Amino acid sequence: MPLPSSGKTPWPPTEFVEPLDSMDAWHAWYSGDTDHLSQVYGGPSGLAMNSKARSFFDLNRPSQFRGGLVGGLARMFWGEPVTPGQPAAKLHVPLAGDIAELSANLLWADIPAVTVDSDSTDGTAALMGTTDQIKRYLDDRGHATMRQAAEIAAALGGVYVRVVWDLEVQPRPWLDVVYPDAVIPEWRWGRLSAATIWQELEPLNGESEVWRLLERHEAGSIAYGLYRGDAETLGMQMALTDHPDAREAVPHRTDGVGNTVWLVDSAGVMKTGIPRLLVSYIPNVLPNRMWRGLPLGRSDYAGIEPLMGALDEAWTSWMRDLRLGKARIMLPQSMLETDGAGAGGMFDLDREVFVQLNMLDEGSGGASITANQFQIRVEEHERTVTALRRQILSSAGYSAQSFGDEGTVAVTATEVAARKEESLTTRGLKILYQRPALLEVLTTMLQVDVTHCGAKGVDAGVELTASWPQAVQPDPEATARTLSLLETAGAISTWMKVKSLRPEWDDDEVAEEVARIRADRVAANPIPAGDPFGPGGGQAVEDGQDPAASSDAGVPEDAASVEEPDDPEQPEAA
């Protein structure tokens, strides 16, 4: 399908209005911006920025928010209006950002082991070259990019990653993260078939116009389009050179004399030469419980927004108790020292001696100084905040232990895994969606590297596999004790011992380590010459000779040369 046509085309498309609104709310929780939260849930900050809503609702009538169109949102903590005359003292607990950060750390604290299927490539050189190139893709920058994508996916339900290349920047392709609210996807049988990435550019002739640059990805091509419209419609399609930001974003290069060479044709289309999309979608988890028919991922915040609002309300109430509980001194007006007519009075708190005042009887305590201090309900608020926090983490799929709620006392790996069982289960679920997306992205990078970056010794048609390291590393002492007991019982081989100790190694690395272990044993305990129980049957073994090289070692020469008779029932006469 081509780019959208010019005119009154709604943008974003109407079928994506609800998902984009939800992503906007999730982004408000993720960023922790209190003004954004108030805007999302219809509070004063939102009405102040929306002229139509401001004309419909009267800010001086808070009861207007309690029912009608926005009654449900007004009952949210961040949708409640501020009482006139009172300061805005709402506080936000950034637990949503902590949840997204924890999710990314559980998935991408370490780089997964990506291996090439040896059956899918010809030759050892291509196998090693492809493996080395994949390690370059997942260097520190690639690792950080995938971790960033995982954090955004946890907050907004999913994320897009596109493969880009620019030989003037670096000699091989790299990954670029795209937020999900900046992409209009198209699906076929639950798979991403096309994607349109869009961005708003700076206005040129006033705030009323909106410039948008669209980048439509299909298998084998990328189409670029520049549109000038308003806040609700796409508007007319313009030339790509009509906006300076569009000229920088459209692929181009500089020739030897400094001229700009466009990599798109007259219609704004660039042929990639890659028979697949350069954009991949990484869902957080599936299915999505809100939007049927759209295979968009589910955010960790989906369904727990009221709980997070209640947590902010409880924390704000706690801080309000602290504010109201400050000690205040009440003293009679007669104790003030006047500074003159119309100049007010003052009271020196550090003064030690006061002269008795002559006044009429004002009752008991009329001339005394009293202190006023309200009770601070610390225990009640702490229990409420702790309960809400635990419920939020549990509903999001994480254990309280993952956030340090159980202290930092040293425990065994088994106890840590038991306490973090809920978080580790969620991690295993998310790996089901991270693994195929990672392999898809790496395969695309290999094809781009060979086609556009001139990679040598790389097979772009290989099949890849990936395995994530253990989230909780076993206790080395317990592992060594277990392997020792299995070796004593004769129930494990050297190969399996190395594999159990280093599960992230492939078979070749394990075999090399086994060979080194055996060589060290021979060097440490050499077999004496003439040992009848050693290999060779008592014959001396020369340096560099394999003791088991001769199958006749230790066998008498006459026995080795005797041939068996053809008919065992009639042995040959001596």
C-alpha cells in the first residue's frame, strides 16, 4: 500500500485513537510527570491546556467534575480538582518507572548467547565470521539499545526496533528504538507486514499548521512523504525539500565534491534490496486484554492505574499529616511588642524574661503561651502504603523481594529464587517474546551488512538461536559439592561437568575445555614407561604419540596375525 493520500485524512487513523490514548496515559505514569498525569485524567492542568474543555467546565465549580462526561476520571486521584484557595500539594511515587526499569534489568542485565546453526551454513570460515559479526552487533551499544527497548516495552506495551545504516557514521548497521505511539502498524495473520513511522516537525508559518514526515516500511522498500495539515488531519503532501528537517531525515549521502546525492527516487521511495521489513515489533507480553484484533502488547501498568493513583493519594495524605502536624505556638495578642501605630507587632522567641502584664481577668490561661501539635498517623499510613505497593507489584507480575522489601541479608541462591519466583516467572514469559524478535533483528542486520556495508565472510542466510543466562546464579560452592558427589558416584562425565558449570558455552567451547583438562591431568601425572596397567601394555610411549593410536597395543604378534577359519565347525588342521 502507498503512503496516505492528501486531503482531510484523519491522523492518527481513527482505529488507533484508543490505543494511543492508553499509551499516553502509560507514558504519564512511566515518566512521573505530575502535570502530564493531571492532563491525562482531566485535572486542572489538562483543562488549562485544552481551550474547548475549559470553556465547557468551570474551574471554580469543582462539583462539575463529579459526574457527567469526565466523572469517572475525576474520581481518580489525579483527576480531582484542587479546592480553590488551597495549594496543589499532590505527590507522586515513581513506582511505575521502577517497574519498567526492573523489567529491563531482568531481561538484559547480561547479553544472551546467540549461536549460529552449523547446519545452516557452509564452511567453518563463514560460521566463525558470522558469529564474530553478531558479537559486534551486540557490543555495549547494541546491548544498551536492547535494554532501552525492553524498558519502553514494559511501560507502553511494546516497542519497535529498526535497522539503520550510514557509512558516513559507522561501517556497519546498528539499531534504532522507536516508541510505539510513533508507528502505525499493519498486520497480516498476526505478523507485522508494514509499518509507518511518523514524526511532527517544527512549524514554519505559525502554530496553526502541523508538518508531519511519514516513513513507510514495506518488504524491500521505504517510502517517504512530507505533509502539511492541522492537529487532526494529515493535509496536503509536499515536496521533501519544503522543510529543512525533512531534508535531513530523508536518506542521502555526500559525493566527492560535496554535493548531496538523494537515495530516493522522484516518488520518495528507496529500494532497500532486503526482502523483509527493516522494522521489528517487540511486544511486552500477550495477549492484550483491551484491544481485540490488534496484536499489540500489554503494558505492565494495564489495569493497575487506579492502584497507583491510590498509592499517590496515600503518600500525599501522609505528607499532609506531616505538614499539619508541625508544632505551632499560640500566644495572646497582649504579649506582642508593638512597633508603633499601624506598624504591627512582634514576639521575640529567644527572650528569657518578660514583665507581668496588667490586664483584666481573661479567664484561666488567658495570658499564657500554648503549643498546638496534631498527631501524625505514621503507622496507619505506612501499613496502607506497604499494602498498596505490594498489590501493585504483584498485579504487575513482580515479587516484593525484587525491590529489596525483604532486606539485604545474605541468602543462598535457592532462597533468592524462591523469594523472587513471581519475578522470574514474568521474566521467563517475556523472554518468549524477546527471543524471536532479537533473532529477527539480527538476521536483518546481517542482510543489511552484506548488501549495503560490504561485510566479508558473513553468511546472511544462517539460522540463529539464542539462550538467556540464568537470572539467579547458583552458589559456586554448592555446585562444586554436587559435581564432586556425582563424580565419586561415577554418574557424570567430564564433558557434563564442564557443561553444568558453564551452561552458556556452546559444544565447541566445552570440548576445548575438556581437552585442556585432560592435558593438564596427563602433564601432572605422567604414566611411567613399562606400566603394564597403562595404555600401551607396558610399552614405552614416545613424546607426541597417542597411547591408544595402535589398536594392537599389548596384543601378541602371533595372536594379531592369526586368521579365523571360514567354518567354525571344521577347524583347520594344525
